[in-house]
Amino acid sequence: MDKAVEAVLKEYDARMAEEHAWWDKNPGEAFANRDNMLLPVGPETAQLMTILVRAQKPRTLLEVGTSYGYSTLWLADAAREVGGTLHTLELAQKKSDYAREHIKRAGLGDHVRFHVGDALDLIAKLPGPFDFVLLDLWKDLYIPCFDLMRPKMAKGSFIVADNMLQPEAVRTDAEKYRAHVRKTAGASSVLLPVGSGIEVTRFD
């Protein structure tokens, strides 16, 4: 990781630490304002994804749920290393703009394509094939997103779905997603207790 990327990552880490401290002291207020918080995949999940990307060397990466760009930074850095391109989808323009500005300052702008709009509409329009996907948006959309992506997933591709174990409020949707994925022909899937819990699915 070069110095420009490290500098931006330190900013994210500082913001994440502040938000965690605020959440611990004011859980009710923090929950009500959660859309203004990073709510990132966290460093353990980010590092695992970059290991997968470096080993797989995907050409086309897709992030469904840019948010404020924490995981975008990690994936973009890995994409640059392997010569790939990351497409990242976000509903809120302000979040996409925030992420874009940080990606630019990290020197990774040439490796990321930002898309703003409804995730289902955007996935339907993107041609694929996708080699690596991070799925991290509202959990009730996981299954509809998966079904749209499935025909566009390349042989040997991966989908990493976050928040499979935490927070508890989304466990029902997470369990439905895992059950749905594991009934999919041509896919093998495993739950890993990394970060907030991730389901890693590989397509044969």
C-alpha cells in the first residue's frame, strides 16, 4: 500500500474510531443517525478481500454499496495491483461524491467507475461478467441483487456478502440470503466469522 493510499486510510480509521466511541456512548442517537456513519466492513474483512483479489486477479470487480468509500479504497488498491477495474454502486449522491474525492486523493481514480442510482437498476444495466463482488447494502436487497448478478458471474468468480452475523437486527435477512445462495446450482458457499461475518460464494 503506497503512501497516498495509507494517508487516506488513516483518515477513514480515525473517523471509524470516533464513530465507534460515539456509538458506545450514545447508541440510540447513533442508530438514528446511522446513515451518516461509515458503517464499514472493517479492516479484517477488507484485508481478507484484498488477499482474495490478489490471488484471483479479477479483471472486473463490483461493489454493491459504496457508502462513504472505505471498502472502495481497499478494493481499488487491490484492483490496481492486479490490473482490474472496480465498479461501485451507491444510491446516495453525497456518499458517492465523498468516496470519489477520497479515491482521487489516494491516486486510485483511474481504477474505479462510480455509479449512482438504485442498485437493482444499475446491476441490470451493467454487462458483466463480474469476477469479484462485494455485497454490502440493505440486507433485504441481497437476494434480489444476487439473482440479478448470478447470470453475469464469471467462472471461478466470488461474491462476498457482509453482515452475516452482526448486527443482530439483520440476521433474519442474512439467514435467508445464505439459504438462498446454498441452493444455487454451480455455487459453493461458506460462512466465515470475520468482521461482522461474511458469506463467501464461489461459482464453478
